[in-house]
Amino acid sequence: MPYKWLKFFILWIPTITIGLWEYVRHTILLSYVSMDLGNILAPILVFLITLTLLRGLFAKLENTQEALQRERVMKASFEHREQLARELHDGISQSLFLLSVKLDRLEQAGSVEDARQTAEQIRGTFKHVYEDVRQSIANLQSAAVPTDSAWMDTLLALSEEMRNASGIQVTINWPLPESQLTNKEQVELLAIIREALMNIRKHANATTATISCSEAVLAGKKTFRCLIKDNGSGAVEGTLEAKGRYGIKMMRARAEQMGWELTIISRARLGTEVEIIGGRSK
């Protein structure tokens, strides 16, 4: 039944029904149905008719809600893929350009030692590109993760992947309710956590890492505070934002796009902390 007709019936049928009931009761049923019983039956009759009509309306509302939910998930997925496209352009394409420069330098090497050093640099750049490609593929595969599996299952799978790949033990402390994060927020936060763990794996020389997220209040609004810590070697001040640190730039870009505050504190031999405090999503 079309929504327009359904709305019309809900407005008029109960009114017409109660009018007919009162007419029939007073003209035909007055000898059989007492006044008190009639007063009790009238609202029951209206309730049953209204409930019958509202079932169709509720079904339409539920279908509309499901369609909107699917649309939000698809939109978040498309935005995520667009972000990955920018990352590929800004990160991997620059690394490939750097490779071409180093290959030219290798051809022009004046000694065996210069050629060896350049070859080592090329090997390191190739490794960096390989890790970035793997990261981008993983992010593409996880673009719709929050709708396909429970949030905690996704985090546990991520920690297991980290342990299998590098031996780093990841502990998860996540009292934050899943319902507090929208699908887009789940996608973006998962991408930041994955990138933070990738940085730990590639640069920190750590043996353990911790992911924790809890409720927070920002300007009177409920939000979240997420922290990723490791026990690694840390970094010298100023090197985190050095040229070529594309992972850090990607994390900051994602956080800025969502209106979140991202802070990175790293101290030599004392490990690194990545803190994300939620704000108002854009």
C-alpha cells in the first residue's frame, strides 16, 4: 500500500470507525450492550484497527531505516576508498618517483661502494612501497568491516594479524559501546589503529602494544578517547614529521577529516603513544 494512502487511512478510519460504532450501539445494540460495556469496547475497537493499520506503516519505516543504513555504509566505504586513492597518490607514487631517482643515481655511481649504498637505499624503498601496498590492500578489504562482523571481532583479528606477522603481543581494552560510533567513525578509527600498529611493527622494535578506548566528554557531548601504546624504542623528537613519514600524515589527515584530535608522543627508548580524541564528525 502506498505511503500516501496508508497515512490517509490511519487519519480517517479510526475516526469513522468510532462514529459508526457509536451509531450502531445506540440504534441497534443498546438493548444488548450496556453503556459501560460499550464504553470499554469503543477504545479497544479503535486500538485494534489503528494497530492493524500501523503495522504497515511500521514495516515501511523499518525498510526505510534499513535502506538509509545501507546507504550510510556505502557512502562511508566510498569515502574510505577515495581517501585510499589519495594515500596511494601521495605515498606510493612519491616512493616510486624516489625509486626512479635512485636508479638514475645507481647508473651514475662512480665506485662499487657508491653503487652498493644506492642499492641498499633502493632495497629499503622497495620494502617501504611493499608495506604501503599491503596496508592499502588491507584497508580496502576492511572498508566495510564494521557491518560484516562485530567491532571486537575486527580488533581481535587485527591483533592476531599483528602477532602472526611480527610476534608483537597486542592487548585490547575496549569498554566503549559499539553503538557510540557511527559506521564511518568505525571505518576511519579502524584505519588509524591499523596504521598505528603498522608503524609499531615497522619502526618501534616493540614486543608489546596496547589498544584502549573509553568514553569521554567533550564540550558536554559524549565522545571517545582511544590510545595506542607500545614499549618500543620510540623516536627522537622531530623525526615523526620527517619527510617520507607518510603513515603519520595519513593518520593526521583521517583524524582532521573526522574532526578528531590526534596526538603522538614518542620518546627515545620509552615507546610511543598515539591518542585520538573524538570530536564532532564532519
